[in-house]
Amino acid sequence: MRKRVALLGIYHETNTFIETPTTLDDFKKGYWLAGDAIRTEYEGAHHEISGVIEVIDSQPDLELIPVFYVSATPGGMIQQAAYESILAELMTAIDAVLPLDGCIVVPHGAGVADSYPDLDGHWLVLLREKLGNEIPITGTLDPHANVSPAMVSATDALVAYATNPHVDQRLTGRIAAELMVEALRGNCKPVQHLVQLPIAISIEQQYTSQEPCRSLYDFVNRTKEQNRLRSASVLLGFPYADVPEMGSSFILVGDEKQNPDVRPQLQKIGQTLSDYILNRKEDFNGKKTGIAEVFSSLETLPKPILMLDMGDNVGGGAPGNSTHLLDYLEDKKTSPVFICLYDPQAVLEAGRYNPGESFRLAMGENGREFEADVILEQLSDGKFTETTPKHGGFVNYDMGETAIVKTAKGNTVMLTTRRTPPYSLRQLTAFGLKPESFAVIIAKGVNAPIAAYAPVCPSIVQVDTPGVTQADMTLFAYKNRREPMFPF
């Protein structure tokens, strides 16, 4: 009889400073997958679920049981009724596949719902209560997780992606699944230790290929190898969630079977890692460069320039409709520029015209709309695919009905009816746009778009624009964060 390993998850990155809530419909328009639909969507993708599938399927004595997985685009607080509906469906789906020998979970780690500030901790604790203490639970986390003690106590081993942009998701899924295999065969008894730091790393300093993160990750990896740990994860944290768990942390996973004294060892290692980052905390605060300062350097930078609109970061929950940068660059007569805006009303208006026709169009929302004379270049269904490893590990994208217009000043605006983070260059190339033809490509993100655009953009600049994901977290009015906490 093969041992049965369940696969399930609730995945959302919640920005509590956004007034518009995340609804049940947002999840159903995102990823709402049950049973084999999970395998169909992710098998072969560059996603943690794909890594789990690969490992468990390769074990003749194990059977993977895909149960239930839901995900919505990052956004505002999840409505209580929406979360409770998802939770009920998850628990019903688990009941239908019992008994189980193991369970692999795929939370994000920064989910927040009305009345459930520690959403991930809540459903993981309920899962543990349902399965009992003898069933191993391993899983993955996004490094932007705000990790709670409840999340760690309810699981045996959680492993975070080690890259930002997230291009190692499939590998991370493999690691979590391999820990499950070893646990089920009795070769390993994973135990984990959480180190919650009194620091929140600035979002602009979370690019893992550059300093200060590069040295931090190198130090953590060396420490892991020297101490023969199963895993050592850096959780960069998500600063736009006003919850007690907000902040950066480490999760260390040891093997109690091989080392009965591993628990005090993990505490000691945790203190070493904590000392390392706290002694360098100023390095993790960022520069916060505004548009005027960035613009003064644009002339000398190789083109195209990837201009990261940090205040309107769709991947951090922002609406993706700010025209601050477009307005500024049009005023300065910088062209050609590309920008993608979430604006269903503008798409509807553009749909009244035929390609080649000119008209006046109001776009985006800045506290005021940006208005320009435009030519309609094309209308499309907004669907495209991505087959290479990019942030998020997504394969199928659906921007909804999409219009592409060119302003009188020569700048290209893609208008979508669904918020779509800029994680794939195919967002341009699938619609005949040539990235290398632009002087500036505005991407509504901080680090995530770099994986997609760096191959064609020799210059990358982060701009601290206004908005619900602005880089300076100290400007937000927190009520629930821990104290003391740097940089507050």
C-alpha cells in the first residue's frame, strides 16, 4: 500500500493599508483548483507545486493526493466571509481524502483576513488539529512571509524560496517534498525554530542578487552547511501588513533523529544569525530615491531603462493604475515610454474605436486622471503564456480585455481589465511590442519584474513613488506591529 501525501494551500499576500477588500470572487478569478486540476495547472511549471509533484511522483511507494489550492492577486484585506468559505471548502476537501500519511502545504505566509490577522497560522493550526501530531506536515513559504509562531508550531518544516525575484520556486517545492519523503521513511525527524527579528527589511533592499541581501544569504548558507541543517530560510517579510508578525525572520530546520540535541543548537544558531543582521541593520533600510532625482540621471543611462514604480507595486497589492511616472515623463518629453495600467473603464472606452482611430482618453488614477490624445493600436483578449522561470512561477496569464494605445507624445500605454503584475516579458512580446524599442519601460513593482526585464534592460532604477506600497514603511500608520522594530 502506497503512503498518501496530500497537497494543499491558501495563498495570498495581503496589504492591510488598501481599502478595497479581497473578495471570494477575486480568488475564483485567480486560481481556484481542486483535485487533479492542481496537477493540470502546475505540472512542469516553474512553481513550488511543480517541484512537489516531481518528487512525490518519482517515489514508487508514495501517492500524491492534490486536494485544494486557491490564490488571488495580492490586494487588500480578505473579507471574513470569503476566508471562511475557502476554509470550509478546504476542510471538506481534506475530509474526503482521509486517511493521510503526510501533508505538503503551500501557504504564502502574509495572508490577513478580517478577524483573522494571522490567516496562515489559523488554517495551519486547524489542519494540524485535523491530522493529529503524528502526521508530518512540510511546506513552502514566499520569502515575503510574515511568519508567526503558530505557523511554525503547526508544521514540521517550512522552507522559503531563496531568491527575489522568485526564480527558485520549483526547487523550493522539491526541498519541501524531499523532507517529506525522508520523514515518511523514518530517515529524518525534522524540527524547526523561528527567529523573529526586531527589524523589517525595506522592500527596495530585498533584491537577493545584490547587497545587502547577497552577503546575508551567503552567511546564512555557510552557517547552514557548517551546522548540517536541513534548511535555513531567510524571510524578508512584507511590510504592508499591519499585524504583530510583520517583520523579517529566519526559519531553521534541523534533524532530531540525527542530532537529539538539535533544538538548543537551533536556538544558538538563530542568535548568531540575528546578531549578524542587527549589526548591519542600517544597510537594510534603502535610499528612497524620488522621480526628480532619478530623472536627472536618465540621459546617461543605457536604454531601455527599467523604471520600477515602487509605490504602485501590483505584486504588493497596489491597484496598478498610478500615472505619476507617465505624467512626469510626458511633461519632460521623454519617449518612447511603455506602461501598463489597470483601467477597465479606459479599456471599455477604447473598445468603441477601431485600430488606427484617434480620440481623447482619460487613463489611470493619480488622485486625478491622466488624459491624452491617443491612437488605438490594438484590442485583444489579454491572454498569454510564460514557459521560463520567472517570479511567481505562473504559466497562464489573463489580463482580461486589453487595449494598447499610443499617446500623441509617442508613448505606449497597455490598458487591462484585470490587475496583472509585470512578471513576464511576454506581456509585451505576445502582443507584438518590442521591449528594445522603448527608452523607458515602467514596471509596477520593486524587484520581481527584474527577472523578466533584466535581459533586455541594461539599466534598472527604483523610484519611490507615492502610493499604498511606497518604499518608506515608516510613513504608514501601524497599530499592531511589534515594538521595538527598526527602522521605526
